[in-house]
Amino acid sequence: MNTSPETCLFTTRQLSGRLLYKLYLAVFVAAISSLFYYRLTHIPSDHRLLWLLISLAEFWFAAMWFFQQGFRWAPAFHTTYPDRLPTEHLPKIDVMVCTADPDREPPSLVANTLLSLMAYDYNVNKLAYYLSDDGGSELTFHAAYQASIFAKYWLPFCRKYNIEPRAPQAYFSTENSIASYNSHSFRLDYSIVKKKFEEMNDQIEQAGTCGKVTNETRERHMGFSEWESKVDPSDHESIIKILLRGDGGDLDADGNPMPTLVYLSREKRLGHPHHYKAGALNAMNRVSEVISNAPFIINVDCDMHSNNSKALRHAMCFFLDPKVGYQIGFVQFQQGFLGLTENDLYANSGKRVYEVEMLGMNGHNGPFYAGTGAVHRRQSLNGKKFTPDFRPNLDEELAVGENKNWNELEEKAKTLTRCTYEQGKPWGKEMGVMYGSAVEDVFTGMVLHSKGWKSVLCSPERKAYLGYSPVNANDSLIQHKRWTTGLLELFLSGFCPWTYGVGRLTFGHLLCYTAFSLWGLWSFPILAYGLLPPLAMVNAIPIFPMASDPWFKLFVFLGIAPHAYSLLELMWVKGKVRMWWNETRMWMMRGSSSYFFSIISISLKLLGLSEPGFEVTSKVIDKEALKRYKEEVMEFAVASPMFIPPTTLSLLNLYCFLRAMMMTIIRKDRWVTFDHMALQIIICGCISLISMPLYEALFLRRDKGRMPTSITIYSIGLSLALLYLL
């Protein structure tokens, strides 16, 4: 994207190994072409429906593989140089945090995230923070209020000793946090600040346990008066409270200015769409525009705290680069996750997405917007199209009114967060975060790219943000169902990459966005290969070449090569073999469950029968379940319909595999039987092997995380019904 003289704030390099990849690509394309030739020249005289279904499944495997090459054609890596930034005159940044449910997203978690962000290594006069609480909860407001008090001690402590990480929960739980300093003054300050943090945390936890804030605390801030009468999360007026006044209005314990901190809960009324997280982000956008009006906006999920205090400086290296900075609409940071097991049991680390596929998008016009940890140019987010003559004037954009009347700003902000404010306005359609999809982030990023803006993936050596991923199978499957449903909504909308994107996106970007938006259609080939080979096998119907047929080698190659490449790719980003094995298992489970249910959800929407909901995954963790998770034992526990399809597939393939092996052993023409059914036996065996945790949960385990009996009965019944299908 740019060269590397001293004046540049970042450099770009293409990743090596492209020649080997292109050789693999050429061989694989030839193999796929041979497969289609075989299918077209070996049409059976009977069971043509089976031939058609398996051929369509193989076609879709090939199509998805083709789309994914957009990620792998020319991956690029950026290196930033924050030390080259000017010490003064850095632009202002508005920081936005969303939360929606105090039961699923504990207020103490929200407070920890806020404090980590408020402690950025950045001029506090240039920062303003906005917390959107779509739950309208007094407990969340209380957590933000307590965080605003503790921040007056936490921020000076972070600056004085330059500590990392600056999320207090993470810092104080680190064993060597105090051992790294020997000075008496540090140990004294450490003890004082830690005690204040524990007091803050205790007050937040006690309020959560009681379900209300004490009268003593309520008297300390007039903002609590908003909850003198019960606030219904789905039907209430706007609540806007400025907890910290920037520009010297509030000072920390050392007498230095504090950043602005605003709590807002937008108005909600029954019958008025609120557009979930996208609506919350747009409301914060408008509120921030009248209070601080920074030229840049970053949004961070409430469960993803800052892990690198210099993150904003790294982002500014792109925006302020003298050669190409004006072209960049947003900077997306890689995401990292806390508490992952050694082998990433539920494949939630996002390694392949963030360390492979996003790097691949860097080689085009940049990665998609991932919904958190993204710094946006306000002009690009607010609808401006990029033109070659665009040159931002940050000096003008920094001009914000002095001597603010904070009470007037609160009242003005309320008018911007009313549920009727957006009626007849372009919010969510032409400006702001886009509406109409559960993946408002990918949708918005694609629209920004279509308007000519570029993006970059920022990957500092120290992860910028760390969050929490699901620690049980059900939450992981539900999370992917929500994402997949939203992506399919995008593909079927007026913003489909192949309609809206053609002529606006580069071809590489078009492939990448297509691969993401059609994620859910992986369900068809996965279900086809999980159902058809075993069902055909028990009915003595071969659907693949015999082992003695030369074409057999082609199918073996096509079965092994992509998985081998996938393994090598994961190991290249410091993954492990067992991590890849877990990822493969979860891919199959999601394909047969999350993706399958997302297709049903979208079909019901198209028929006008129902609308897809927005399910928030819980951040509350049971201690026994957490212990099993750390031991890498899969957690099922709840009688969720998400478990029925993968459990049924595993039982069906196990039964068919054992039956086929038994028949091969006892029949006199055993080798003839094996010759005809070799590939089907291998496929059933592989699915059975990868499903071992399911069999343990069904039949062997006695702990609370085992598969519920009702799911076992449903799955066995469905398997028996399928056996009589052919």
C-alpha cells in the first residue's frame, strides 16, 4: 500500500510462499475439473437422485473453495511505527461501548472494559467515552458511576508506572503484577489502588446480588433518580447522564483532567424498531457528535477490554500517514480471547479468520469491519463517499466549542436518541451503521468499501483487545447461527455482493464478501456428505468409484488435500494439530446445526412467517462447567435443538460404519464389498472418529455436562427414521 521511507507511519509487505500456493492452486483446479468430468461421464442408470444430490454437494464444495481463494491470493501484513507520530496535535477520538443485558453481560465486566479503555496512552483531553445500555438498567448505570470514581485513581496509577494490561481485573489477577516493581512507592500505590478496586467491585457485585442500588449510593448522584420508578428495558424514555466532564470539568486524584464519560440508554417504545446493536451505535454516533464531535470513532464490545494502551496510536499511524492515510475509512484490530483452552475446544479463537483471511483481505482494499475494535473516520461512517481529491482537515475538525453547558448537552442528546428520530432520515440506510442484518458490522464494512474507502488490519505485537468467547457448545452454536443468519440476510438483500458490489468492489473483495455472506450454505454439502454415503451404503448403493478404479485416487486426493492444506495453514499461524482437529469437528457441528437453522430462519423470513431474533450469548460462567471446559471436556447440559442434527449424524454414521465393517468381515465376498464401498466406509469412519466427544456425552458421561436424555432419544429416533428413507 505504501513504501517505507522514514516519513511513513506504516509499511506493508507481501507474505512469502506464494509460488507454492499457486502451484497447489493449479493442481487443485485440475483435480476439481476432473471430478466434474467424472460425474458427467458416469451418470448411473438408477438412483439418479442420489447422483444429483452428491454432485450438487461436490459442486458447492468447489464453489466455496473458489470464493475462499480471495483470502489467499495475495495476503499482506502491515507494520506500524507509533514512535514517529507527532507528540502533540493528535486527533480527538470518541470511544463507544455497547451493552444490552445486565444478566448476560455482568455490570462488573462492563466497568472493567470501560476502565481499560479510559486508561489509553493518549491525551485524555482528546478522548470521550460513551456507554450505550440497551437494557436500561440501573445496575449498569451504577457500574459506570463506580468506574467513574475509581478511574480518578486508576488512570494516574497507569500513567505513573506505565503498566500493562490496563484492565484492572486482568492486571490485579496477574501473579507477577507486583513482582515486576521493587520500589516502595509502587508497592504502596499498588496496595491503595487495589483496595479501591476491590471496594468498587464489591459494591457492583452487591448491587447485582440485591438487584438494586443502596439508598446511600443513590443519594450521591442525581442520575439514579431516573430509576425511581421501574424502567422497562423495552419501553422507556431516553436516559442521558454525563458522569465525567472533560475539558477540565473533572480532575483525577493528581489534579489532571479526566476524559468525558457519558451513559446513555436510548428511548424504546413497543412497535418501534430499535435495530439492536446497529441502532445503539448510531444513537451514540449522534450523541457524540453534539458533545465531543471527534473526527474518529472506535467501538468496543463490553466484553472485550483493552490489552494494549497504545492501540489508538497504532491506529493513527494509518490515518495520519502522509501518503495514503486519507484513503482509509477504518482500521480493524485483530481480536484476541481470554480463557481459551490449550487446543481451542470450540474453535472460538478466530485464528483462521483474523490471522489468515483478514490478512488476505489486506491484499485487496482491506478487511471487513468485525463489529468491535474498529476505528472509523466519522466522515466515512456518516455517508461520505471517497473521492481522489478528498483531503481531511483535522485542524478544523478538532474545533469543538469550549465552556460547554453540560445540562443543555444532556437535553439535546435526548432528542437525538428518541425512537422516532430516525424516521425519514438516512440513518441505517445511507449513513451510520447499516440496518437489516444481524451482522451489521460486515454489512457496514462492505458498504464503506463500495463507497471507495479502504481499510487496514492492525496487528500490533501485543494484542489490542481481549474478550470472552463461549465456553459451552450451545452458546458457540447459537453465536454462529446469529452470524450466519445475518450474513445470509446480507446476501439476499439489495446489498448482495454480486449486485450492489459489482463495479464497486475489486474482484478479490467480491470473492471474500461472497465467501462470508454464503457461510450458511456450507450446511448443504456437509449434510449431504453426512447423510447420503451412510444411507446409500446400508442399502448397498455405491455413489463413489470402486477402490480398484483409477478414479478412486482422485476422490482420495480431493478428500485429503484441502484438509492437509488447512492443517498446514493453521500451524503456520502457530496452531496445533489438536486445535485443527477441534476446528474440523466444530465446522461439521456448525454446518449441520448453526448453518442449517440459519437457513430455516431465513426461509421463514422470506415466507413472511417470522423474523430472525437477536440472541445475546451469556458471559456468566458456571464454576463446574468452567472446570470441565479447562479440562477440554465438551459441555452440552441444556436440551437445545441445536444438538439434534449433529448428534443424529454422528449416530447414523457410527451405526452404518459398524454395520458395513461387520458385513465386510462375515461375507465371503468381503473384498468385493469393500471394493465397492471403500470411500463410503472411510467417510463414515472419519465422521464417527471426529464425533467421539458426542458419543461420550451420549452414553458414557455422568456429569452435568452430558447430553440431555431428551436429545439422545430424539436423535436416536430420527436416525432410525432416516435409515428407512432409502
